[in-house]
Amino acid sequence: IEQPTFPKITEMCVKMIRRVNDEEGIKKLVNETFQKLWFTPTPHHDKEAMTRKILNITDVVAACRDTGYDWFEQLLQNLLKSEEDASYKPVKKACTQLVDNLVEHILKYEESLSDSDNKGVNSGRLVACITTLFLFSKIRPQLMVKHAMTMQPYLTTKCSTQNDFMVICNVAKILELVVPLMEHPSETFLATIEEDLMKLIIKYGMTVVQHCVSCLGAVVNKVTQNYKFVWACFNRYYGALSKLKNQHQEDPNSTILTANKPALLRSLFTVGALCRHFDFDQEDFKGSSKVNIKDKVLELLMYFTKHSDEEVQTKAIIGLGFAFIQHPSLMFEQEVKTLYNSILSDKTCSVNLKIQVLKNLQTYLQEEDTRMQQADRDWKKVAKQEDLKEMGDISSGMSSSIMQLYLKQVLEAFFHNQSSVRHFALNVIALTLNQGLIHPVQCVPYLIAMGTDPEPSMRNKADQQLVEIDKKYAGFIHMKAVAGMKMSYQVQQAINTCPKDPVRGFRHDESSSALCSHLYSMIRGNRQHRRAFLISLLNLFDDTAKTEVNMLLYIADNLACFPYQTQEEPLFIMHHIDITLSVSGSNLLQSFKESMVKDKKKERKPSSDEETESDSNSGSESESEEEASKPRRLRKRVDSDSDSDEENDINAVMKCLPENSAPLIEFANVSQGILLLLMLKQHLKNLCGFSDSKIQKYSPSESAKVYDKAINRKTGVHFHPKQTLDFLRSDMANSKITEEVKRSIVKQYLDFKLLMEHLDPDEEEEDGEVSASTNARNKAITSLLGGGSPKNNAAETEDDESDGEDRGGGTSGVRRR
């Protein structure tokens, strides 16, 4: 306002206006700023100010060409709504001024262009002016009524550049909104519009055809009732399609068809577009004929969806989508259901077809939405005289039933590696939820999964939907949280471009935040929900849960990177890791022991005795790794014990290994879960800087206040479970087991055994004793998490590989599924 010639004004306006939907305070500021800047009436004599204003608005519109114009509509609606009941309406007056001056500007501009030689050069400004007029007409079409006659000649623009097409499309959109509002328009004016539109429909490409048919629909249906004119056009394309179909049936490889392909594509598209805007089964069109046009059109278009050429299939599906907007009931037809669902669920099907089916559903839902809003406005006008009982809302029932049919397949489209497919699937789901057509609970896990998408815009949209659901239905998110986490792992698997690399659960950027951090932040506020969620995740690491190793890695990544805020959260996790370790660890050792060959009793005696001792010890809650910080006295004793025996022990156990190496693989596989928990606990301990005694003293039943202090996170602490990554990368289950691998697994087994024996710090031991067991435990953990463990047994043990494994004894009944 102060410095109207400042070069950065456009950029500043664009940045500000995008915030028009922010929280209340910002929204109010944006509205006030633009009311001052644009929507305050300008004195009539100040032509310069008016021109400046128009150039500024059209510059901003031009700058937003690629990002959409929702903000402009929102701004205009906000401002016009705010003064609805006022007697003085400055915004309305300013809008009238702007529209009149824009039209004047365009005419002057045209004159200056026709005088100069560089006709195509500046048409960007013309497009921006006409787009701005369209945005005004979209919100207040009355403003443009007196200018309709001026706009009509632009339909005859010669089309050579992209900008010329933009002009035609926008003029068609303006006339579509404005012509039905004109009082007694002249016959010649209407006839000219009809002819201009028809020429454009016959001559130009998809976008132009779409907008011109739409405009023709408004003019013919609402004003001229010139049905014969449209019927002739429809028959022309419908006839061409029937003829091409017959030729194709006679000889699918005929050369005539190849030559006629452009005509075929145009006919498929145009027949669909005409069916979208005109109901040809009315008598006004077909006269007294008994033929059912919509079924005939369906049959024709369905025929071409089975064509061998993908381009023809796509156009036929676009045509179908148009026809379904006029006749949604066609979507219940068995052949349509089969077509849509097979395209969406078939993994090998082309991406373009998938996207087109999703776009069709999206357009249908958008049209329904527009129709319902219109019906709502009409209803408000007559609501006082009407009786509610008589008003049945048939249409939303219809769209709800349609979405129930296709919902499962649309949701499954989230697991696609192409982001465009996921993008349209998410749009369809968002529209469905916003219109309340389905119960939201079934979408929650899928939305949680989409919240891990690599593209921020998709993440935000999915998260936004979850927030909305959470507002209306408390507890739904928590109820489906674990299912959502598992599903997010499947989405990540689908997106993962390099199958050799394990799927990780955090973002590979400087924040390295957990992929499911938004989910956690929604649940963490409720202590009960949070704890239940964390326990459910930790339970997946239990040896009986049989979760695949890569999914455990993914969940451990998330648990390592969740946005914890109070000390209670990580302490609670560490407490439960100890419980899981003591139970799963002894089960694991027991099953390994039972698989060993029995006839070497003599050599195995000591180890089995130790085992029973460790089993009895390990029932209570346990502390797996307070090792690092405790004193290291009696180091020598422990060292000499273990070092001298270690070699012998490994050899002893090696001799007892069964012929079948399956239990070894099983052990290496199941132990990954326990190793991950050990790593996770160590990571949380380092990240939050907890001492062993602090972890030891924690009790989940204590009042919440004790641990409500905020966490001081250390920087640069990263979660890197090297062993599990190695295990996954070098596909062990499918590779041959060498002596070396066997040896390293046995070493791992013995470290594990040592760890389990010294898992519980026994309060009553004297100091020296405690440090001895701590020391032993430290050593075992260092050995387990550090070097002395299998390096080449690294792969995802696929679920079916370990199927027939015999694990002997008590656990042999529990097979991997």
C-alpha cells in the first residue's frame, strides 16, 4: 500500500494468501490485509490506483497457476460472508469495480495487441485476467452477467499456444456459470455460443472438449432447450463408436482400426463427456424410441475397456467415469465392479489404468459433494415452508453404497510403489470420510500407514484425517494403532526400491524421526492408551509371537526414535524389555538345548546344570545391561573362568549339534528379537542419560508425577543394530551353513547363556559377588552386541523356510507359521 512499485510485492502476497486457512488469528490478519489491499473500493477518478490493483491481483493469480486457486476462493468467501448482514458492503462494491475494470483492461489490452506485431508474446497477462474473472464468477456469478456478451467472442480465439487454450477453457467456464443467470438473453447470442462450443468440441483436445461440453450442458439444459442440436452431435460420435466396434469384432488386427485410432479415442471421450451432462434417455432427446441409451453406451464403452491398446482402454475408462456421474447406479453393474476391482487389485495392471479408476471415483465424489452443497443451499431457501419428513436424501445413500463396494480395493492401492497411485487413493478416501459415507474405523490403520509416506503432502493429509477422526471418535486411533504400525511396515516394504536393504522405521534425514511419530504423539497424551500401545509393540518381540525379523527391526527403529517427552515413557519401555528378556531368553535357550543330541551326556552335563539354574533365576523381573557403569572387581576370576572354558565349551556344544541345522537357524532367527531389545534398551539409556540405579528403581505402579520430568536428549545418539542388519542382509536361511557360521552361532548361544545366568542382580549378595555377576553380564552383553556373534547369518528368515523345523521337547509344537 505504501510502496506500490516494490518488485517483491507479488511474492509477498502469494506467501501471505496461502495462510488463509491457518488458525483463527492468522486467518483474520490475512483477511484484513487483503481487504485493505484489494477489496476496498477505489475512488472513481484514481485510474492509476485501480490499474495497479488489477496488475497486482492478476500477477498473484498468475504466480499461483500451478498450485491451485483455493486460497482466492476462500479469501473472497470469507470477506463477502463477513459483510452479509451489513448495510454498507464495501467488499461487494470493490468486487464489482474490480470485475468491471478487469473486463475493460482485457479489451484495452486486446486493442494494444492487435496494433502491435507480437501477438502471442503477452498473452500470459490475458490468461491471468480471464482466470481472475473466472474466480470471481465462481463465487459471485452475478458480477459477470452484464459482461457475458463481451466474453463470448473469446470462444473463437485461434488456438496456437497453451495460453490460447487456457483462455478458451476459462471463458467456457465463465459462460457456464453466467449465461443461466441472464434475463432474456438474445436468441442470436445463444445460438452463436452453441455453435462456437460445438466447433470447439469437434476440433480440439480433451481439456477443451470437457469444458465446452460442460458449458453447453448449462446453456442447453437451463436456457435454450435446444436438445436436437446436442442429440445430433451425440449420434455422430455414438455411431462412429458402434461402427469401430463392429470392425474390431470382425478383424481385431485390421489396418483400418490403426488409421482410425485418433477418431476412436475422440469418440470414446466425447460420448462419455456428453453423457455426463445430458441424460439422453429423456424423451426430449430420443423421442418415442424404446432403446435404453445409457445401457447401450455402457456396453460400447465396456467393450473397449478390453481392447489390447492401453491408450484405448484408458479413454474408455474415462468415458465410463463421465457416464457414471450422470447414472451412478451403473457402478453396481457386475461387469463394472469386476473391471474396477480387478484393475485396482491386480499387481501387474498398468499404473495409468489404476490412476484413471481412482480419478473416476474421485470425480464422482467431488460432483456428489458439489450437488449436495447446492441442494443444501436450495433447501435453506425453502426450509421454512417444507416438511422435513418428505425430504429423503437418496443420493448420499447411493454414494455410500458405491464406496462400500470399492473401499477395500481403494485402501489396498496404498500399498503401491508409485506415489501417484497412493496420492489418488488417499484423495478418494479423504473425500469419502469427509462426506461421512463410511464408518471411519476401517480406514484408521490405512491412514496410519499413509502417515509414513515419503512425500510430506501425503503424510500431512493422512495425519489431518486421523486428527479429524480422533476429534469425533475418541479411542479409535488407539484401538487400531498396532494394526496401523504393521500396515505401515507393509507400505514401507512396497515403497522400498532396494529389496536387498532392510526396511527401516525412521526418516533418513537430519531429524531421523520415527516414521510413526505422529501416531505416537496422538496416543501419548493418554497414559493408559500409551502404555497399552507400547506393551503391544514389545509383545511382538516375544519368541512366541513369531514376528518376522525385518518387521521387528522396523518397530525397534520406531521405538528408538519416538518423540518421548517425559522420563516415564522410555523407563516404562526399558522396564518391560527386562521382563520380556527374562522370559523369552530362557525359552530360547531351552529350545536350543532340547535340540541338541542326547548321547553326549558326559560333555553336556555341566552346561545343562547351569541351564536349570539360569531358568530358575530368570523368572523374576530382570535388568539386562546395567553392566557398563558398575564396578569391575573380580574381573580376573570371571575372565579366567570363562576364557579357559570357552574354547572347550564351544567344542563341546559343537559336538552335540544335531545333523539337521534347522534348529541353529531357528535360534539365530529368534535371537534377533532379543538382541534388538537389548540394543533398544542400551540406546534409550544412552539417549536419555539414565543411570542403572534409576532404571532399576523404576516401578510402573508409582504415581505419574515422580517421572514427569522432561527428558534431556543427548544429540548424535543413533540406533544402529549392526547384528540384525547383517543378519538380514546376508540371507542366511537360504545359504549353506558352514562350520564357521555354526561356530559363531554356538558362541552366541554361550554368550546368551551367560547373560541369562547373570540377568538378575541379586540384592542379597555381598558387594564382591554382585560385581562379579555384573561383570559377567557386561561381558556377555558386549560379546552379544559387539563382535563375537554370527556375521554371515544375515537374512530375513522367510516364514515358510523354517516350517518343518524340528525343535524337540516342549517347544516343538510351536512351529513358525
